[in-house]
Amino acid sequence: MFKTSIFCLLVLLTISFNVIAIDETESIRQRSQDKPNFTNIAIDLSGKKGNSETENIALGVYHSQRFDKHFGYVMATREYSNSNGQKSADNAFLHVRYNYYFAPKNSVEVYAQTNVDDFRSLESRELFGLGYRYEVTRHSAYGIGVFNEHENYLVEDEHLIFNQERINLYWVHAQKLSPHATFTNTLYYQPNIAEFSDWRAFNKFSISSRLTKHISMSFSLLVEHDSQPVLNVEATDVSYEAGFEIDF
């Protein structure tokens, strides 16, 4: 169903990122799903030496293929930050998704994901989901589905295991601001089926401005909320990123 190259890339990403599971994937998907082949590499590097020593690395790789009624992609990210010898971020994720279009605007989707986040004491999060996607226009789509997730937290050398099913609702809109600039907004809402007061949501706003045919500069703002975070982890996270992307 997928061509050989997507499987080769998947193997490479699994080796490179080790334990890597949903971060936001829709902003890139909107730019790729009309193309037979699309690859995107995002890079953000910064650091200081001297009176203060900091190191910040954020990498992302996305590859998709489309033919006939089939569309699939794989995406992986890795983020690491160190300030004066102390880690301030260490997370990674891998997401794989396949869509079958039974009508021009309608598709069923299957996806799997795994991720890790040291600063949330998250040793691993693995999920598998099914859903339905409707593309309202070329630039706007929404989806509904369910997924099962297995989470493993390490707290004071003891493992806390959670196994639960969640509803997955999302909406994405992408709009060109000019021939060279595009903004995308993606909203996710994921309540626990067994306990609706346990819900997660996030919204990501991003802008991409093309510098050359293959290179773009990007900025994104992400707000994440977990109604029942583990331990003393903050319920809401706000983060922003700026960097460069390469498309080919």
C-alpha cells in the first residue's frame, strides 16, 4: 500500500529517535496531502558559551505519499535543551497515519503513535486509533475518532501505568496570507470515555514564510492543557518555536 521508501524512512526514524509518539501533525499535512511525494525537515538550533552555557536542539522530519485513494505519512520530532549542565527539555515522538478516501472529501484513518517526555515523568505513551475525516474545503478539515493509549510514568523509581480510551476530535484550518506565507491553526480535544472530566486539549497556531523554493522560516505557538495531570506537573503548558524548514 505504501511505497518502499516510506518504510525505509520509518525504519531510519525509529533507529535515530529511539523511543519516540499525538504531537501536532496537521499543519504540515495540509501542505502535503495534494502532492504525490512530500518531505519536510525542520531544524532549530541555538546555544551560548561563556558566562552561561545553553544548548537547544529541536529537529523534525515528515514524509508523506499519496496515490489514487490512499494517503499516508510518518512524522518524528526530537527536542533537547540544556542550561548550565541541567536539562530543561527532553522529549520525542513518532506518529504514523494512513487514510483511505472512499469519497473526494471523506476518508477513514488509522494511526499509531509513541512518545516520551522526561519533564512530565513520562517514560512512554503508546496509542492506536481509528477515525473519520471530512475535508470541508481544500484548506479546512475536521475529524472524529477513538484511540486506546497506554501510559507509563516513572515516579520515585516506581511505575504508574494508565490504560484508557479517549475520543479524538480535531479541526484544522490553513490559509494563505500571501503567495509566500501561510498560517495554520489546529485544535484538538480528547476526553476520556470513562470519565469526561478527564480531558486533554491543545491548540497550535503556526506561520510559515517561504524564503526560497525549498526553504521556509516558521513560527508556532502551542497551548496544551491536561485537566488531570500526573503529580505536580502544571496543567497548562505554553510554548513557542521559531526555525527553518526544508521541503522537497
